[in-house]
Amino acid sequence: MIPIEFLRQFRLGDYAIFDFAVSFLGIYLLAPLLSKLFLKLKLDIPKQNWLYLTLPIGVTTHLLFGKITPLTRDFIDIQSHYIVKIIILGLLFLGLNDIKIIRKNNSLK
């Protein structure tokens, strides 16, 4: 078995490619289930939007639990890393763009 540290040594700058791959693969596999779950909560979230929301959800989750990863650290850094901030906010915008609230119509035909 390959240790996870070996897989995490391949990097793009400060960021481990393995972490991104696992995050996107996990959301890709969970997207149909998540879309059905949120449909019961009267939110129509397309499956592709979950892929856009992967990094914003990850940054938010890491902030909530106090686990500061390199991406989270760069996102909350006020002085620099503006490209990271633009990418995360752009992905958030794309992810929230096609979400629809389902309203029940009681009109009689």
C-alpha cells in the first residue's frame, strides 16, 4: 500500500494535487445523492454545481473546524494571494448561479 504522504508529495505550488483530486472525486461521486437530498429541502442544485462548490465548501469547512490548510491560509491572508481569492469566489459564484428554490404551486387547472 502506498502511504498517503507519498501521494501528497506531488504538488502544484503549496497545494497537494492528491488533495484536490480526492476532493473533486468525492464530490463527483456524492453529487447525485446531495442533489436528491437538497431537492427534498426544496433546493434544486444541479450536479455540476457541486463540482464548482467543492473548493468553497472545503475552505469553509476547514475554517469552521480550525484546520488551517495551505489553501485556507492563503484565502484568509489579507495581504496577498489575490488569485486564490478570485478563484474561490468565482467558483462560489458559479456554484450558486443555477440553484433554484422550488415553490409549490397550489393553482387549480
